[in-house]
Amino acid sequence: MLSLKIKDITFKSPIIAASGTFGYGNEVEKIVDMSKIGCVITKSITVEKREGNSHPRIHESSSGMLNSIGLANVGVKNFCDQKILELNDLDTHFIVSIAGSTLDDYIRVLDAIENSKGQHVGYEINVSCPNVKAGGMEFGINKDMVFELTSKLKEITNKILIIKLSPNVTSIEDIALSAEAAGADAISAVNTFLGTSIDYKTGKFTLNTKFGGLSGPPIKPLALAKIYKIYNNINIPIIGMGGISNFSDIIEFLRLGSSMVQIGTLNYRDPSIICKFYDQLKDFMIKNKINDITDLIGDCK
């Protein structure tokens, strides 16, 4: 009922734990029913170990969250030697997120992970991070760079290749089209919106980096608009995200064109929230006599 396929992989649920919000993927498995999670996406992995940006790097806004964590991770060698082996035992699929500052960075990380003993089903290529000083956004705002990057990575792997897009562009559908033309198997959209915050008393910026990525409920209407635009321009699956707060939000993302969805910010408050959404989504389908979750995809009138 809730299962679906992307490429040749069957996911038992359309709900994914977003990158950077579930640790590497196995930190919460003792307190969460992983069988109700369609997939876990790891932290973004880079060539070298990263400590991330200096504190303060997270700020809770009135109804969302600003973050400028800066891709903190153990680096690809440590990930392949240690972390990925632990993830092989998860009771669900996992996908590895990759980030870099140059084309060569992305290639080196993906190639190393391809040659590891990981049982991951794919990669999410983060070309959209708004809180690092180099790379990321440079790729994500240029359709030609997205095409080249996707093409090069497609040559290295047969696993699912997902390109994660930034909403901070003029035409997100053009970027999605470039990724599709280069061989991407799916699109993740959208990453956080660029935002900032200050202390009105002192006039100082709240985040050390001044700017960060805004997530949570405030961005949902903006994210939905981006999903709809992408859906009407490409033919590959979309994994939607942005401000999902309850199971009905999931249905909205599906109806506007998402094949799957990612839950992010809410995981910080309650790592088991995805399991609750799974149960609620299943109940909704039973009550409304919907036999297959794919029947909802793109049915918005």
C-alpha cells in the first residue's frame, strides 16, 4: 500500500529521514521503528573531515529553524572504514549524501564509497548547501555545472543518483531539467531557503556566519510551489521536502508531484515522528479507499 519504486529499488514507505537530521542514520535505531521509514539519508560526506562552522550555528526562529552547521562530518575515509559498515545493519534502505567544493571532490567521494563495503542503494548529491563558503551553491545555481557534475557521477555508479536542488535560484525547473538530461534518477527539492537573524537589542547577527538555511513550517508554501514547477517540467521522480509538519502535509507534497518526501527539522524534536506519520498516512489511505500510494502522485487538479 505504501511501497513504491525508484529505479530498481522498492521502498516500503514514501517517507525519508532527511540528510543531517538523523545523524549518520543508525544513532536512533534503538528508539525508532526503522521498518516504518522508507529510507535514511546520511549526513553529507566530504573528502576531508569537517568540524563545521563555529558556534552559534543553529537558531530557532519564531516558527522554524536557521542553521549554519557547515557540513560537519568524519570525512570519506573514516566514513568508509567505520560508519558505513554500521549502516549495513539498518532495518531499512540508506542513501549516502555527498558534498564538495569542486567537481573533483564529488568524484573522489563517490568513487571511494562505491568501492566500500556499503549496502547503500544510492547517493543524494548536495549541490545546494547555503551555509558553506565554497562549492555547494556554486554548482546548484548553474545548470551547466549541474549537468557536468551529474554526467560525471553517472559514469561511476549504477546506484540511484539523486540531485538535491536549492530553492535560491531564478528557475529551479531549469536546473532540474539539466540534472535529468545528464542522467539523474531523481530530484530532491527543496533544500533550505537563505535567511538571517539578528538580536534587536545588540544589533549582532544570531549566527556566526550571518546567513544560514531556513527550514520548518514557514517554507512549506514556497517549497510546494517549487515542487509543482519541477513536476510539470521533468519525468523523473521528485523527493519533496520543506516544512512538513504533519501527515496531511505529506499528502499535499504527493498530490503536487512528489513521489516521496523527506522529513527534516521535526526530527530534532522527535526522531520517531516519521513512524507516526507512517501510521497516519496508512489510516488515511484505508479510510479513503486508496489502494496504492502512487495514485496520489500529481493528482492535484
